[in-house]
Amino acid sequence: MAESDRPDFGGLWNGLSYIALGLLGMSVFVFYGDSVDTGETIASLALVVIGVAAVLTPRLSPLFTELDRYWTGLFWTLCGLGVIGLGAVASRTASMGVSGAVVGGGLVVYGVLIAFGR
């Protein structure tokens, strides 16, 4: 996949997909889990916030629609580090922080791969 084939950050369908994924994840965590965990809820809310930002960013500033792969990779890496940090702070035991580390680690790897053009 060439870099020109990738869609730019933002857009209605891109943002709505993040919002839907965040709400779906939150509903699974809340209704089908044993107990409501703060880390899981914060991770789901983070996806919803990313979706809202993806919908509103092109409308607020057209400069954000033409970000290169390094800025986009940095954004996803920082999101992943934030999720890892929130998962570590919100967990009461080490085993509960693993889910935040897995999701955050995945976002960090995704951001690094985007930055290197993979």
C-alpha cells in the first residue's frame, strides 16, 4: 500500500468508526463484564474522543488534513502511551493493568509503523 493510498486523518466516516468502536467497547465492558473498571471505561472514552476529533479537525483547520506520516505516527504513539499510563494508574492490581498495556502497546506499535511507512 503506497502512502498516497492512505486516507488522511479525519473525515466523517473515519470519525464515526472510532466513535462506534468506542461505544461498542464500552457497552461490552459495562454490560458483559464482571464489574465496571475505570481503565476500560477510560480507554473506550479515549476512542470516542479520537473519533470526535477526527470528525471536527478538518472542519476546524484544513492544515490538519495534510499531516505527513511522522505527525500521524507521533499522534498514535502518544495516544498509546496515554492509554498505558491511564491503565497503570487506574488498575488496582498488576493483572488488571495488562489490558491497558495491551491496548496502549498496540497503539504505540501502530504509530511507529505509520511513522516508518509500513
